[in-house]
Amino acid sequence: MIRLLVPGLLGPFPRRAEFSERPRLPALELLIARSDRRPGPTSYAEALFEHFGITGRQPLPTASVCHLADSHGQAESRYLLHADPIHLRPDQDRLLAFDFDREALAPGTAGPFVEAFNHHFADSGMELLAPHPTRWYLALTSEPRVRCHPLADILGRNIDPFLPNGADGMQWRGLLNEVQMLFHSLPANHERESRGLLPISGLWFSGGGYLPGEVAAKVAPAALRAIDGTRKVDCPLAAGLARLAPSGAIEPLRIEHAAGRAALDANPGAWAEALKALDAQLPILMRAALRLDSCDGFSLHWSPGMRRRIWRRLRSVQPERAE
């Protein structure tokens, strides 16, 4: 069976009225109408952990697993959090958060920020790591009593409802503010602005945990079939989990990120184009058994014989409305 992950398959989007004309998606419409719909993972991370057979961890330690991939297999025994660089933009009485792509954070960009952070917090038991230009991590000597929201929850939104909470929540909110002030004063940020680049306003923490299991000496190629169409996806979570996966056969995995990214950007046009590209691939994939996970609570289980369920009427794909 092929496992297909399509986060953002049905959006959501703030307003359905944004879709003046919905794309025709004959293969996807057939799959949705005639496959078996079952409960599934509620997030992209949960789907990947399940696929690679690593369960029983809540919250999911995505930072430690991604770091394993970004550091090329160098296991980190400390507690790790994602420390994603973000740009904060004032909007009336609130702050909106935006992330950076590869072009905006080229190799070498992280150096001055990592150095300044680690010097400023030298006696705090924290260390900022940047094994990848756009993916940074915070290493701690002990586990914090804090609950954090994923970066995807805040992009383009007011950050206030998503600030850290828990027993140590106030301390971590203070840390966010202190990092913002530290980065604001850095010459590296002033230099970025002089070149017309967005400044790095601060860090967003999420996905905390210790590295689960033992790191495999070799990675089975089948475990790393994380692809977007014909292009290989830069997916550190899939690559890290492949190193931790129990021995044995792992089903082929395909990942389509474009629809999810369009949903995060609230871009209906890009979402429609992403689904058209997916629809063009589905006829070949649907010749065999297929499981499609939308990563929002349901999965579609397909076998070729389901085409004969002609009593199930086809309907156009309807994007969901964000609450």
C-alpha cells in the first residue's frame, strides 16, 4: 500500500467566498466519493510518527527528531525545542508572525544571532543550535513545564492567543520578549534591513522533547520516500524518523506539501493549483492500494475495486472554512 500525506487537502480558508471557481478534480473526486473514510491522524507530525512506528509520545518531540536529520545523524541527548526564527510585524494593537524561506536566510545568516543568544544566556542552561539555515533549535539541560504551539499555528496571525502557557509559561513569555529585544539591537539585523531584507525579530519555541529510541546505523532507502511530485522534499521530520524507525518493512511514503503551504498562506489560487497537480498524479497511484491522510482527523483508504461503487455520487472538492 502507498501512503500519501496531503496536509491542507481541504484547507481550511478564512472565507469560502474566496473560491469564485473551484477546480475540476476528477481523480480526487472519485477517491473521496468511493474510498472508505476512517479516523486518521490529526496533524502532519502525528501522521509521520505513526507511519514510522514511533508511538506513545505526547506531545510529539518533533524538534529532537528534526535536529537528528539536520545534524546528519548526530544524536542530541538534551531536551530540544524548535527555535524558529520569525519576523514580527505590528498591526494596530497586535503582532503578526511570519517565517522565513531559504532565500531570506542563506547559509551563514544564523551565526551572529546564535553567537549573541548563547553569550547573553550563557549561564541559563540553554544553548541555541543552528545546523540548518532556517531551522534552529534550543537545547536545555532539563525539561521545562511549558506548553507551546507549533509555528504553523501562528503564521500570519496575532501571536497573543498562542503564547507559551503552563507552570513556567510566564517565564517563557518573558524569554520571548528578551530575545526580541536582543535581536532588535544586533548589527546583523540592521545590516539585513539596509539590504531590504526582513529583520529576524525573535524565536518561536515548539515541539519540545527528548530524542526517542535508538538511532539506526543505516537508513533503509524505502523509509525516505518523502517526495513532492517528482521533487524530493526537504522534510527533516521524515528523515529523522527514518533513522529511528524499528527494523522491518516500511510502506512507500509520498508527501505533498503544496496544498498545506497554500492554506497557511491563505492563498486559494495556489491551493487550487496544488490540487490540480495532485489530481494529475492520482490515476497512476490509484491503480494500487492507497491510503491518503489529510492530517486533520480522517484518512481515505482506497483499493482499485472501489471504482465500481457507482452508487456513490461524485461531488466537487469543497474547501473547509477556518473557525
